[in-house]
Amino acid sequence: MPGLALLDELAREPERAAIVLDVDGVLAPIVERPEDARVPGETRAEVERLAARYALVAAVSGRTSDDARRMVAVSGLVYVGSHGLEADPDAERWRAALASFIAGVDWPVEDKGLTASFHYRTAPDEQAARAALEEIADRARDAGLRARFGRKVLELVPPIDADKGTAVRRLLSERGLTRALYAGDDTTDLDAFGALDGLELGVRVAVASKEGPVKLRERADIIVDDPLGFLELLRRL
């Protein structure tokens, strides 16, 4: 079934379906500084409409849940932060180890408590910045952390099996839902795409970019070019 037909099928029975969304790069355009990112008013209005229509609308973000809630600012949503780590009690015991590691790194850090992000979007020499961050990634792995690269960012996370995929599975299982859409734009969203495998109906939307992983496009049922294109899909739901 072509992607848009899947979307229309999902929309026919919203009371049986979930809409699960990444925030940065999907609802909000990527900007140079993460703290400057904003969800446009038109997008917020559509999310609010969907929250009243579907069995579940959730934001699963790399930000903390508090930060995602502040940024999206739609009541009625379920917010899961830190790539799903907030939902796993084992993650908490790594907070101190992560804080200790980033304290010894000479690089501006976005400290999210359970995860840390090192951005290089504004670096004058991206190649040199990436090389420096590769060294930091190696050090993090030696310290027992997991290190992965995304869209102009190195992310450090605890070495536990909790991710956006486990978060999506838990959200759906708790509500007995077997029909869902997930939209994402980066490497960590591949785990959430995988969480839709085996559902009665799963719709994977890639908000693609030159910076994003090729695998995201390959796994997607629908591809849009940017958050504005995704807004048009939301209106169809």
C-alpha cells in the first residue's frame, strides 16, 4: 500500500491509532542553537487538533520531557524525553558517571542529565570538529558510555537497552494500540521505526535532509523534505 494510502487508512479510525512524533527536525526546524528552536504556531495548532482526535499523541524527544513539553506546549500529549531513557529506571544510575565524563571535556555541551550532546553545526571547520569529536566519542566508549553521531551532533548515552523504540513499544502496549504513525529525522528515530514492525498498521515518516541518515529514507513509508512538508501531512490526518 503506498504511503499516502497508509496515512488515509490510519486516519479512518483515529480512536484506534497513535501519532508519535520527534520534536527537533520534525515539529520544529533545526536551527544553529538548540535553545533557539521553536514549534511554529500552525504546527502547534495541528498537533493540538490531533491530540483531541487520536487515542494517543506523543512526543518522543532527545530533549528532556520537561524541555519538550515547554517547546511543544500542547496539553493532552504524552512527553517522553532523553530518547526514551527517562522511562527506564536503570538509566538514573548513569547520571553521575555521565556528569563526571563531560566535566572533563573541553567542548560546549548540551547537558540533559541522562544524555549529553556536543554540537558542531556552527564550527568554522566542520571536518576538524568532527575529528575532535571522534576522539571524544572514543574516550566516552572507553568510559562505558555509548556514543553516536547524528545531524551535526555527537550524543552520549548510558549503555542500557532503552531508546525511542522501547519508548514507542511501551506507549502502544500500555494502551493496547496496534495502529501508529511515527515521524523522525535522525539516527535515533530508526529505533522508533523498528517499533512499528509487526503492527496491524504502521506508518513511518522520514523528515529527510542531506544531514540525515540514508537508512531513514530507506525505511520510510513517506518522505517529506522539511517540517513544513510534514505540517501538510499532519493536516491530512
